[in-house]
Amino acid sequence: MGHIPEDRQRRGLVLDFNLAENLVLHDYGREPFSKLGWINPKSWLRWARGLLQEFDVRGGGPTTRGASLSGGNQQKVVIAREVSRDPSVLIAAQPTRGLDVGAIEFVHRRLVEQRDAGKAVLLVSLELEEILSLSDRILVLYEGRIAAEFRPDASEEEIGIAMVGGRRTEAA
């Protein structure tokens, strides 16, 4: 399972770590990053360099501290780490919060790629437009329960009524 947390600076990255360290955060003890119990930071750097290029992270290289990147590039590092682990389920909580238009498009494209690759993507967002444009199925929560289920072609009005506790509607 992969997780793109709502707060990239508190939950997604260790800002004092460099990008290579952040990218291997979950897997530093596995091959090829370690062997026979010995970690291999040189392999982290090689692997990180490729991921930073693939995910178009700008503003530094593998030895750059996470804190020195813009918010959009920090989010790209989090997404690179989580997607590179090849999870069957990816949970994305407010993945575009505080990002500029270019970074938002990048995040959306990567989430759709995961979906198209057969991965389950759970998108949690307060942005209705984002939900409508990316989702195959929409669940509305109200007072801790599923209040309604919709297809992505549902109207904003229908969804809005469910969001304030209106009548339950089921997708066809």
C-alpha cells in the first residue's frame, strides 16, 4: 500500500534528510539498498537520481535537503517514493493542497496512470472539481458514514445535497 499524506512537510518527508534518504525511507533495509545487513548509500544516490529525473523533480539532486525544495517538488518526491514501490493500493489524501497549476496537473496525471495500470486509488479531497474529474466512483461521507454513492457524471447539486445530509442516492 502506498500513501500520499495530506501534509507533505510533516508526514510525507523528513525535511532534514536529503532526497535520496527520503526516497528510500520505507525500503532502506531491502536489496539493492542494503546487503547482509549493511546499508549502501551509494545505491540510494544512483536510484534517487533516476527517480528525480523520471518524476521531474527540480531544484536539486539526491543530496539536496528536502526542506530546500518548493512545495510542488516536495510533493513530487513523495509521489515518486510511493509510486516506485509499486503498491496495489494508493491512498492520496489532499494530494494537490497548496500546489500550483503545473504541479496539480502532474499529480493528477500520476494518479490516473496508477488507476490505468490497474491499481486501486483512493482519493480523499475537499476539491469537488478534482473528485469529479478523476473519480470512477464517488462516495460522500456525512457524520462519519457513507451518505451517498455517485458516478462521476453526477451533478454538483446532487453531491452537495448528500454532503449536507440530504437523501441517500445510489449509483446506477
